[in-house]
Amino acid sequence: MTQTLEAATLTRDAVSDDTCFARFTNVQKSYDGVELVVKDFNLDIRKGEFVTLLGPSGSGKTTCLMMMAGFETPTHGEILLKGNPISGLPPHKRGIGMVFQNYALFPHMTVAENLAFPLEVRHLSKEEVKQKVQRALAMVRLEDFGDRRPAQLSGGQQQRVALARALVFEPELVLMDEPLGALDKNLREEMQYEIKRIHASLGVTMIYVTHDQTEALTMSDRIAVFNDGVVQQLAAPDALYEEPENAFVAYFIGENNRLQGEVVERVGDVCSVRLDSGDVVRAKPVAVGGVGSRTTLSLRPERVSIIRDGSALPDNCFTAKVQEVIYLGDHLRTRLSVCGNDEFIIKTPNAEGHGVLRPGQEIEIGWSSADCRALDA
Amino acid sequence: MSESPTAPLTTADGVPLKTSLRRAVRRSKLKAFLLVSPLLLFLVIAFVMPIFDMLWRSVDNPEVSSTLPRTVSALEGWDRESLPGEPAFAALVEDLRDGQAARNLGLLSSRLNYEKSGMRSAISRTGRRARNLEPPYREALIELNETWGELDTWKLIQREASPYTLSYYLAAVDRQLTPDGEIVKVPEHLEIHATLFWRTFWMSGVITLMTLLLGYPIAFLLANLPLRYSNLLMILVLLPFWTSLLVRTTTWIAILQSQGVLNDMMVAIGVIADEARWQMIHNKLGTIIAMTHILLPFMILPLYSVMKTIPPSYMRAARSLGGRPFLSFRRVYFPLTIPGIAAGGILVFILSIGYYITPALVGGQSGRFITNYIAYHMQTSLNWGLAAAIASILLFVVIVFYMVFNRLIGVDKVKLG
């Protein structure tokens, strides 16, 4: 429902704006004729944009990428590249660069030969090939590694070579299938910035698939959150985090507290929800029906504050019991029991003036109804 | 290395680390050895010892020196220009008398007959009459059988007095020694082994190539189909192993013979006339068809095991980088399967040059392998020395192929399953 709405606005944008570069329209995919892996996928990608397909494994995001690359054919719908349908085009004629999950560097060729491959099949002259390979190696800062075999490189270096190989023939669109999945955390972060830098400097369009939400949030211009073959929400990273449109997105992006209840009153921008514990919470209605419908309230832990004497009272105030305090260096993560929910998390910065909470202690907490989003059940 | 070489590492109580480690693993080493010892014993008795026995037989030459010891010593210092003197003849008569009494002139006569025709009858006839011969023996022997008056006979006895001989190896490659010790080709009508060696090698090459051409696509399917289909396919590939080799070979006879299934079908649908049935068995074609079929799994399995380790993303990467399907295959997939091709090729080739039963059954005259002649010399002509020499040459060729393979590909890169 939401994604069709989104698609509609996008289509309108695209018609008015000829920078629309790649487009999925009503794409469906089924492998066995029984189940749809991708259900009605619509996405418009502007030139130079960095779009991430984010979702848990099996949500259909990689299938969409493979359809774009030409390794899978859509069961229904059309994929357009620069306005031309490409369903009938074999992969080698699409001119799309691709970085694979395990890099897929050819093990029997040296790094330079790997990079030369896409140029040689395009019949470039020897001199040109050499030049471009050297330039691509310089771009990923591996100038001196041309004679090595992929197996002699570290994971991060292999990743850079794979990136360089996907870019060396100057494609306008580059697809990346969980390219950083095999790297450890530090290297992953470093490579995120590296990819971002290259994207910014070359201005290529990138479609990036990942299941790592941090990666998606750091790198993307827009993120399409996939679940169950459907785009749950397509938005910029901040909008996705701040304004999730349904319970899945709220749950999948970042940490959030979930409170189940029933709408008892709805006036303008505020609705009242009676939780299963009997407490009534005021929230912002985002994706709920009228009075009597079930809803999931989503509340980010950092938006909950501890109320001390003298501080202003927000429109939701409850008494909570501290269950557990976890020290995380820059902040403290505290698990509370509130409104019948034992898994209620709040985050407080480890700053001066914050008293230490102890398990068993009773405190007053509160949050603004604007931060508490009432989503689908 | 940070530790100084003068102070070896020790355990906490001062025992050198190496000694301590050796002590710790001795038990498990012993256990491992005990576990393999029955097989080891079996291999030594049934495999290693026969091989050395074979190698020994191919050069062993005891007949002359053990049966004619007096003659041999009487010939010492002989000038080889004219017939030896009376003492040598007398020694021969004495040796033959002893040999006749001990009934061991048979081996000697066949041994010398390999080198010079007519020796068999000369020795057996002289042996029978040796008791009644009177001196001077020289005239008596030459009168009895003129072979003893030939210079070559005596040169032969002197040459073969050596306990080792190369003549079996020479015979195995259609060469022989002249009485004066030169190596020459045997007369053309007696040439047989070189042709057979050559045929064995080129036909094995053809069979290897056929198994590769037929096996490569199957191995590719096996490695790339979804599991449930590939399991079924794997069962089909392994099915031949559950059927007796003899059954598989004779099935080809039933299919390919001139009154066989294939010819009957071809006649029935009018492709060939009844009187012009194809001759597909008991010749080279029959051997190649049947052996290709029988050895196919030995090509498919190594290929499959290599292909299974090649992720499909390599081909996808090559395609996405702009490589047309065939070019991507040639430059990316194919080079990665070379270890499998080499492993399958060497396996099929080596099995093929040593194959016996299938060429024996379907090869007829023209499709026979060198192994069939080894069997012939073992069972019919009873020239075990020659059989051993041919077999040793085969063994040597196999070892050479293996070493070349090891140098080019590396045996450790090959997985068989």
C-alpha cells in the first residue's frame, strides 16, 4: 500500500524529470511458479544516485539486483535502463558493472589481468588497456599490486580490486551485492567510506544490496527496505530512521521499543492507545485505522528521557523499574520494566549530571507523543 | 626467530621441547601405524613384491650359467675367431649329460632358442645322446648336429653366460642382438611389439579424448544442476560401477556385432543394406567405443570435483564485465577446470594403456593392446622374461607420465571426489 503510493509519486517525478536513469516497473519474480520472491517492485533511480536495497536474507533484494544485471529474468514487469527495456538483453551487452559478494576475482589471472579483462573483450588497444588498468588501480590505491594474484591479497585489497574491475570499463551503473559482507568490522567501515568517495568522485549510479542497516544508513542517498518480496519503505536514511512508515521498518532500522495496544481515541495528530497492560499512551498516528484497531507503538530508546525534579513533563509519563544497566562506554543502555513490558530499553549518554541507575530502582520516565509512532499491528 | 639457536626451547621441567613432543605423539603414531599395518602388509605381499619380482624377471638370465657352468668356464679366454678347442666341447658334453640327468635342459633350450632358432632341437637332441658320445667330442658333436660347428652358437653361449640380460627388453621393442653384440631390428615379419605399443598409446589417447569430450558437459551439469537433479545424474554416472565389467563389455558385443542390435536397427530403418552391415566390433572401433564407455566415470568424477569448487559467480562476473558466453567460458571457466582435465586425463590414459579384458573381448586382431600380448607371453608362449620386460616398459611409461603430470599440474591440486 505504502510502496505503491511511493511509486506513484516517483513515477510522476520521473516523468517530469528526465534524469531518471534506471527503472523497475511492476516487476515480479517467481522461481517455482508457486511463490513470488519479488512482488510488484517499483523503483526509479536517478542518474548518479546511490540506492540501497536493504532487507533480511530471502527478502528478494538480491533477486532484484540479479534481474537488473541480467542473470535472472523478471516473471512479469519491465526493467528500463535509460528509457530502454533491457529484459531481452544478455548480461554482457548491458554494460553494467557488478561487484559480487565474494568478489569473484578470477583466481588464475593477476590483478592487472583481472582489470584488463573487461577492456580486452571490448577490443581496446594494448596501450589504452594498460593506461586504464593503471588508473583504476590508482583509484583504489593498489598501484603496486598489478602483478599479484588475488589469493595473495588480503580481503580488503581483494574488495578494492573487485571494485576497480567493476569500474574500469566506465559503466554508468554499478551493482553491488553485499560487497562488504566478508570483511571484518573495521575494514568494512573503511571500505564504506572508500566506496562513498569513489561514488562521489565518479558520479556513477550505484545500486547496493545489503542486510546491514548501518551500512545502508551511512552510504545511501535513498534506501528501499525489503521484506517478503515487497518494498516496505523507500526513503532517505534520515527519514527512514526518524519516520518509519510501518512496524517492520521501525523494527529493522535501528533499535526501537515496541508496545502493543488498541486505539481508543484519535484526535488530529494525536491518538490514545490503550496498551495490553491497561496503561494509555498518547502517540502520533502513522499507519493505524480508526478507534478500536490494533496498533504497534514504536519508540526510539534515545527519545525516552528520565524525569527529574524540575524538568518539564512530556505528554507521556510513566513509572518504570530498572531491570538491568549495561555500560557501553559513551552511553548507558538500561532495560526497564514499564507498562507491562520488561524489554523496554532507554539509552542515556554517559555525561556528567546523570545519576547512576541501579537495578530495582524506580524512576519516572517520559516521552513526547510526537516521538511515539503508532504503526500497523 | 626470536629465540637464540644455542638455547633450544624446553618444557617447564627442563626436558627439551622436541623430545617432549616426540614422546607425546609416539603413542598416537604407533596407533596409526597399527591401524594401517594390515593393509600395508597386504600391499607389500600382493603388490610391491610382485612388482619387484617382475622387474627382476625382465633381466634375470640364469639358464646358461647354471646349466652349462663347465662350458662357460672353458670358454673363458676364447678368441671368438675360430671354433673353441676340444676342452670346450668336452665341457659341453659333460654339462649336457648332467642337465639331461637333472631334466633341466628344457629351460635352457627355450632360452637359447629365443636368441637363435634351432637351438631347442639341437640341445634336446644332443642332451638325449650325450651319454653315448665318445671323444673326440668336437667331431662327434658337429656330426650329431651341425649347430655346434657354427661360430655363432658358441658366441651366444658365451654372451648369455652373464646372469643378467637386456635381450628381453630388446625383444619387447622388436630389437635383437647380433652374435657380435650389435643391436639390430628384427626382420620385418617378426615385428609386433612396437606396433602394439604405438597402437596402445594412440588408442588410449583417443579414448582419453573421447571421455573428455563426453564427460566435460556431464561434469558441468553435475556441478551446476540443483541438488535433486544432480544426485540423480550422479547415480547414473556411478551406475556402471555397480555392473560387472564383463557384463558391460559383452553388452557392447551384443549391441555392435554385425548381427547385433545397432546393425539390425539400421537395416530395419533402411540406413544400410542387409549385406553391408557395419563392422563395429572386434576391431579398433569396438575397443575405442567400449573402453570410452567403461572409463568415462574416471574422467567425470575428477572433472566434477574440480568444477564443484568453481563458484557460478566467476562466469557471472565475466558476463557482467562484457564477455560473450563462449569467450567467458574460454578465458575464465575453462582455465579453472584444467586441473580436473589433467587429473581425469592422466587417470583414464593410465588405466587405458594397462587395460586387458575389454580389448581382449572386443578388440579382435586389430584392436588388441600390448597388455593382451603380455597375457599371451604369460599364458601361451610362456616367455615370462619377455612378458616382464613389456610390463616393465608399461610401468616405466606410466611413471614418466605421472612425473610429467606432477611437474605441470601438481598432484596435490587434484581431488578425486
